[in-house]
Amino acid sequence: MIATATATMAVWGGRASETLDLSRDATLRIPRRGGAAVIRVERGVVLVTRAGDLEDHVLERGMELRVSEPGLVVAWALEESTVRVGEEAPRRRAA
């Protein structure tokens, strides 16, 4: 069985986001562009692992994880799943 993912773009919380359908055992590298990434599971169960984090995070439907630390973030679908990945704007430092 080949793991696949399909994506659609949308606006979520005022920021662009992607909604991705993942087949069982599909993996997804979460893109990081400077702001914190927010990963929300809309359907299914997804394991999220982060570079430098000793714990893996199992997210079920309705759960989300905010990732603000730099480094690689990978999601693995433990069953057919739909995830939404958005990015918060980078925080500005006070002058």
C-alpha cells in the first residue's frame, strides 16, 4: 500500500492553511516559514514528532499542537486522517 496525501488551501484564523488528507501510514513534513506552526487533526489519529522534543504527540480528532521551536516536524497518520496545518505570524519584538 502506498501512503498518499492530498491538499487544499484555505484561510484559518486569518492565516493561510492547508488541509491534507493522509492515507494510513502516510508521513508529512510540516513546513516552517518563521512563525509557529499549528497542526489540527480534523479526522483520524496522527502522531507528531519534533526535533529536540523527547516526547511524541498523538493527536486525535479535534486536538491541535502549536510548534514554535525551530527544527524538523513530521506527522505520521496512524489511520486515514485529515489534518489542517496553519502558521501563526512571527511575533515581533518590542522596540
